[in-house]
Amino acid sequence: MIKVGIVGGTGYTGVELLRLLAVHPDVQLTAITSRKEDGLPVADMFPSLRGRVNLAFSSPDKADLSKCDVVFFATPHGVAMAQAPALLAAGVKVIDLAADFRIKDKAVFEKWYKIEHTCPGLLDEAAYGLAELNRDAIKGARLVANPGCYPTTMQLGYYPLLKAGLIDAGSLIADCKSGVSGAGRKAEIATLFSESSDNFKAYGVAGHRHTPETSAQLQKFTADKVGLVFTPHLVPMIRGMHSTLYGRLTKDVSNEELQALFEAQYLDSPFVDVMPFGSHPETRSTRGSNMLRLALHRPDNGNTVIVLVVQDNLVKGASGQAVQCMNLMFGLEETTGLTQIALLP
Ligand SMILES: NC(=O)c1ccc[n+]([C@@H]2O[C@H](COP(=O)([O-])OP(=O)(O)OC[C@H]3O[C@@H](n4cnc5c(N)ncnc54)[C@H](OP(=O)(O)O)[C@@H]3O)[C@@H](O)[C@H]2O)c1
């Protein structure tokens, strides 16, 4: 059994990790931390886990994380980088759900996250945890940077088109929407019920932290200079993410060829569903599951290709993706413990 520790067990990605790992056949939950809830049984805070998780939260200084085989950091940025070096030295693998190891360039990280990076020596080693595009590196990794939720949709949607050189890399436009759980469980005015329900707004239009992460990854797929306009929106739902990706076609290609390109690319990726050309994936078709669904459109058969991408921000966008990485790091089937079907309605 893989002994698992979770730092930040009281947040939304933390409890999602608990939901998935409590029924994972190869995992033994070993330590779950919270600074505020030291000693509280996990099931007292989350009754959904009664009878499934019998541990109590412990404060990070008391939890002996070095006895784990792998530790997930479901914490704000800056926490994993402070603890990863000691854990790695003790032979513990680390999966960070925050951004500490996603951006390889220290200066770019510090510019966007406004904190000093305290272990830049680990940036090159960290594997970017997008299994569909980086499976082999994840398999051999002891440190994984789990991708951001929006960047997951943008990369899986744009990758086949950029790799095949079919779209203008310099004019990518991503219009993306997230449910409110994307902001985490901490109390904030913007996520109060009366502020976020029955309302719809863009945010971070002038610049969002997921832009440098996504641009750097997309740049690996093409020799042309990537230009990405990314506009995130908050929608009044709890879970779910919908990204509408626009690309300007630069080559003569049929709709059938576009569809075949995506189907071939994701043939061996069990968590990417390429839907029939022209279909409209719904966020609820991924709710609670690790599935990402996408569909291609081409209005009026013109030179704009649109990729619609949906996922559950807390599963494929965060905790499910992290478990997918853990499975690869420990030589398990990629799908182990992740075969839940989406909840509907
Ligand atoms: N929500 C999403 O959809 C989503 C998607 C992709 C990635 N992410 C990323 O995943 C990470 C966690 O997100 P979340 O939405 O789960 O956040 P959250 O709901 O706000 O939870 C944060 C957790 O971290 C703990 N924590 C906070 N500061 C800490 C510190 N200094 N040391 C140790 N523990 C600390 C908190 O517990 P205590 O305060 O009790 O210690 C809490 O359990 C973030 O980096 C986020 O950007 C989130």
C-alpha cells in the first residue's frame, strides 16, 4: 500500500483528494494536516467521509510526513517549496497542487506570484503533471507540479492543432469560465452567495497567473512564437469549467481531418473524450469525474476552429489529475481509483 500524506486537508482540493483516495485500492491514508483543526476527526468536518476516513487532522508540525511514500500539497502557493526539499531528501515523493514548481523560470514565477522562490534548484527537476502530454517524465519523477485548472483545458485543447502546425500560434484566444469552488474554501467577499450567485463576470482580464504557465507549456509544442489572450470568468455554479478556445487556421484542412487528428492524439488517453464534431460538451457531464471532454467546431466552414473543453475543476483540474500522476509515479494503471462516472443531473 502507498502511504499518503495530505497537507491542507480542509480545503476543497484536500477534501476532493480524500474522497478519491479513501476508495483507492492501493492507498493507505496516513497523515492529513490542518493548522486550524488540529485533533478534529476528519469525518466530523466532512460527514461525507464518515466510515471511510478514520484519521484526525494534525497540525503540520506534528504530522510525521517523512513516514509517507508520497505527500500531496493541497495548499496555497509557497507552502510546498518550503517543505519539499526535506521530504525529497527523506525519500518521500511530492505532488504540489499549487504553482510552486509549474513555472521553470524563477523570475517569471516571482513576478506573477509576488514571493521569492526558495528552492529554485528543484524547478528543472519537477515534472509537469499533465499525463496526456508528459506521461514518461511523470513516471520517473519524485516531484510533480500539478497543472493549473484553466491551463489543463487550454493545453489539451490547443496541443493537437499547434503540434500539427495548423493554427496561427500568435493569435490564440481562450475564453474560459470556472465555477466558484475554483477560488477555494477560504472566506472571501467575492465568493459569498449573494455576490457570486445570480451573477456573471470576468476577472483577471489584464493578466492572470495561468497565462505565463500556459504560454510556457504551449511554446513547447511549436517553433512559432505563442501569443495567448486568456480571459477567465466566474460563473454561478459550484464545480465545473468550460473553455472556448479559438484558433485561426493557416492550412487547408477538412473537418474530418481535424476530428481524426484529435481522435488519434487522445486514443491512449483514458481521461480525454473527443466528442463528435460539432457537439456541445456540458460541464455537468464531467461533474465528480476525472474526465475532460472536448469538441471541435468550425463556424460556416471558415478559417476559425473552435475547441470547446469541459472538466470538473476539482477533479481533472486538480485532485483527480494529481491522483493520475501518483498512479504513474508508483507504476499503477493510470486509471486506478479514478473511474467514477459523472453525476447527473
Ligand atoms: N480549487 C480549485 O479548483 C483548484 C484547482 C487547481 C489547483 N488549485 C490549487 O490547489 C491549491 C489548494 O486550493 P484549494 O482550492 O483547495 O484551497 P483552499 O480551499 O483555500 O484550501 C487551502 C488548504 O491549505 C491549508 N493551508 C493554508 N495555508 C497553509 C500553510 N501556510 N501551511 C499549511 N497548510 C496551509 C488550509 O488549511 P488550514 O488553514 O487549516 O491549515 C486548507 O486546508 C491552491 O494552490 C490552488 O491554487 C485549486
